[in-house]
Amino acid sequence: MMTQSLRGIIGNEPLHWRGDRVGLENFNGAFMSLLGGPRLLSDAEMSSFKAFVQSLFYPPNPNHPQRRTPNEQLGGGFGFFSFNKLFGPSGPSGTLNCSDCHLVTSFKVGSNNTISPSANLVESQSVKVAPFRGIYQKIGMNKVGGTAGGELTGFGFSHDGSFDTLFNFQKAPQFNFGQAGSDSTADTWRHSIESMILQSDTGTAPAVGMMATVEATNKASATSRINNVLIPEAQAGNCDLVARGLYGGVPRSFLRLSNGLFQSDSLTEAPVTLTTLLNGVVAGAELTFMGVPPGEGALFGTDRDGNGIMNDDEPRTSVQISGRVVDIAGNGVAGVTLTLSGTQSATAVTDAQGKYAFNFISTTGTHTVTPQKSPLTFTPVNRSVSNPAWNVSATFTTSATGSAADASAFFVSQHYADFLNRDPDPDGLAFWINQIESCGSDQDCRRARRDNTSGAFFLSIEFKETGYLVYRTYKASFGDLPGKPVPITFQQLMTDTQRLGRNVIVNVGNWQQQIETNKQAFFVGWVQRPDFLAQYPTGMTAAIFVDKLNGNTGGALTQAQRDTLVSQFANTTAGRASAVRQVAENSVFSDREVNKAFVLMQYFGYLRRNPDDPPEIGRDFAGYNFWLTKLNEHNGNFIQAEMVKSFIVSGEYLGRFGP
């Protein structure tokens, strides 16, 4: 007898080729009699084995059309299969339709799970009606093929595997194609039925495993497959739809929700539209959309280990190393080969703007990037980074003496990346370049304008509503870091600023609504984070909850504001999120922290590190405290304090972009 597949048998009882087993439990004796085991399986072992078998599924049938329909007929063979009596003794017509026993509509397995009497089969033994699920795999044996003696590989059909094709199987004496009227017509019917059966549904929709990778050069064709196949199949419940790839410069993944939006792999980000995702696809940043088994979208898309913490909210394990290769004027140099060595190895080539990127770089180990293009020489020769906590920017110039930061266009563009976590919008870039270049050759004017331009990024509405709000949220929730005068690390601020600023460009489109949407999602996700719940358990009273937040701000709330928050507090996710947000956005609190945040951003923005990270002398926040004292002495006036000026002419800052 042909060995039967275990896939899909649970739920299609009775079992065994004779249909004489009620369930898997009735096969327990075979573990001794057939497999030579020393004993029967225990009840617990049998339950475990049954659970394992139940987890086995056939993959999608590659012959099946891409779209599924509940009562699919799969070609003309369905008519002969269902409405012509092709089974029975010889004569002008058979006595049974194939579909009387083999059920195929509504994704059934191809069997009604009954026993065919031996008399109908002209066999000595009654046999269970065989399913079609997986039958497409039983091909390959061809007794009359081109190989001498026949090609005898493959499985074969019928209970004993004696037929090489479904076409020939239908020539068995149990079939009656008398209604066809002629041998040639009968063969046409046989071929049609064979084609239909080989396309039969396996129980796993064809969309499962189907992928469409969207890149800069194929958006139209890939989007067509997404809109015309993957999304309709997800809507029909035949698959879940996930998207994975590079989005916003970092590896991300998304799950399509029932409302058509895509939820990212962070609780603190608002769902986005398909259009928004596709707009983020550029050269070197592709997204792959994939159908996955229904109910498993979260595992494939947003929470890969199923621990309840979404992927991007887990500790970071990889970063991006990217940057530009430019000349002394800040213009991109195309065609430069960048080699990554050290813990990982890879190569990249700069585009027309001199940009390059290495993705999925481990947060452990040492990584070195080296540029090469004959006959050019580059400064520095290479750049290395060890154990990166966040995305790394590595710039190379073709000048041995100057810094690319001296070029206004480069200088301004870099500020967008360092403070706002995005590429510049054309209008904003042109405005700030003009602020500097309008000075002409007046060097004092240019220096002053560069200072003002640089400081303006921290004071901008966009940063206030993103990066500075992230700073205040950490401060209000947790106070300062243990043993340190600041509430947040470089990696924490960069990560959450990117989330709050997603798709926000001030004065472009409906940016106010976008930032509000982002804020709502951010705070809802914030109060569900494990570190927040550890400090603010769900059983905490309203008064303790609000007082703890207020205490971390140094008592920024008035008594009336505190009492109102307590009285309005709802101990729900939304209620907790609202309370945290109101405290973080309190104007007195914001004014109180602005100088501290301004100084901290000098280190985060310009130097891309924490104030106590190397190469800081002493690593004791002495530099941070010096600049905070000086900024306070000048009432927050960064020009008089000469703070911004000092950072943007420092060797550490300029060394990021030149010798």
C-alpha cells in the first residue's frame, strides 16, 4: 500500500486506508508492532504526538491559480467531474459522479471521508475515499517515457501506486466514460479532470508564501501584485499580509490590519497606509510584502519571538552604517566602492549623490569602512566603529585638508539628519543655505549665520514636538538616569525621536495631523512598555500615579493641575497615556528643562554620543555641566554662551566630515 501523508489528517477521520481507525490513538499498537518500540505511548505522549501531527500542513499547490474562490471549479474538468457519471460498470453510462465521493468545493480535501464498498470498487476490500490534498506531488513516474525501460521514479496513483499518471488511472476498469461518446472525447475529459485535480487546494492558500519585493525600479508591477492578489487574499482571510525591509533607514516590519492600514513593529508608532510605505521605497531601501498563514502575521511581521514585545521595541541588535563620499565643496562623488570589514564583510557603491549604506550591522564587534576609487584619495583612509548602539554616519572626503562641513549645503543637510532624523525637504534646505550664503564673503556674517542656523534646529517646532518631547517623556516618567544628571541616553532619544517624527515635515502637507497621530500612538505604546509598567503597575492609584510623574518633573504642576489630573484619571491604557502626555507637555516643565536638553543635544546631535562616552575626558559629565552652567548664566542665549559655536568648530565634530 502507498504510505499516506500525515498532513491534514486530523479532522478528516476515520483514518487508515480501510477507514477502520477512529483517531490517531487507535494506531498506538503500531509503535510496538511496526516500529519495534518497547511499549505503547502513554496518554501524554500520544497527546503530544497528535498535537505535532495537527501542526503539519501542506504547502500551497504551485499549480493552483493565485487567487482563491470558495466554490472554485478549476477549469472545465469540474463539469465532467461533477455532472457526468463516470464511475461504475461498463455500459452507456456509469452510476456515480466523481463528486459524489470526492468533495472539492469550499477548499475541501477531496474526500467525503466515507468508505467505498468493495463491490463498487471491484476489489476484495472496502477502502476509504482518498483525498486529493497533496496529490499534485505524486508525479514523476512515467512508464513509457523516453528512458529505455521507462522512467520508474515517482510515487504513482491508486492504493498500490500502480498508475503513473492520473490520466492513465482514469482508464482503470472501474471508470466508465461511455457518456463521452468516443475515445478521443473521453481522453479530453480525462485530461481536463487530471488538470483540475492537480490544481486542487491543499488547505493552504496560494497567497501564503507569495512575495512581492518593491524597489525603486519596479514599483508599478510590484504594487499591482500587492493590490490585485495579496491584499484581496488577506481581506478574504486566506492569508495575513506582512511587509519587511528597510524603512526610514532601519530594518522594519509591518502587519496589515483589518482596516487596511499597516501596523509597524513598535507599539509607539501609528499605523500607516500602503501608499506611505511605498513612498518610503527608494534605491537601497526595498520592502518585501509576503502572504503568511492566517493568524500568524504578528509572528512573521511584528513580534517574531511571540513574547508580547514588538520587534522594534526589543533591544536593538543591528544598526545601519551609512554616509556620503563628497568633495571639498560637499558635492557627492559617485561610483566609489566602500568595503566593510571586521565583524562583518560587505561592499557598497555610492550613488549620484555620493550616498552609500550598509544595513543589518551587528551592535557587537568592530566594523571598518574603507573607500576606494582610482585615482582618488580619501580622508580619512577608513573609519571604524565598535559596538554601535545606533545608526552610524561615516563621511569621507576627497580633500586632505578641508572639512565637508565647511560647505553650506552639506552643513545644513547634515543638521536635518542629526537633529530631525530625516533628509531635508527642498524648501527648508534652500532657506537655510540662503541664510548662510547671503553673507557672501563676509566671514564674520557667515560664522554668525552658521551658529544661528545650527541652533535653530534645536529650537524648531519639529524638534520641540519630537526629540524634545521624547526627552521630557523620559524625564517625567523615570527622572534622571541613576547617578547621572540626564534622563535619557543617545540611543533612546534617537530611537523614539524617529518614531515621533515619522512622516512629519513641518509646513508640508497636513503635518499637524500627522504629528498628532504620531503622538497618540507614541503615548499609548509608551505606557505599555515593560519598563514603564515596572514603575507604574496597573494597580497604582490615580493620586500615586500623577504624583510620581509630577515628582519627576520637580513639581511642575500646580495644585489645581495635579488635582484635575487625578480626578480625570482613568486607569486604562488610553487614560494612562493621556496623563503622561499632559505632564510631559506641561509648559512650566518644558521651560524648566529646555537648557538641560539643549546642552544634551550638543552631544547627541553634533558628537553622536553620550556626554560621558569616550573620548570625553574624565567621563564624569564635567563638560556637560560646564556648558549647562554657562548657558544658564546667559539665560539660555546660546550665542552669548558661545555654546553652539564651540561645538560646531570642535575637532570632534569637524572630524566626522574630514581630517
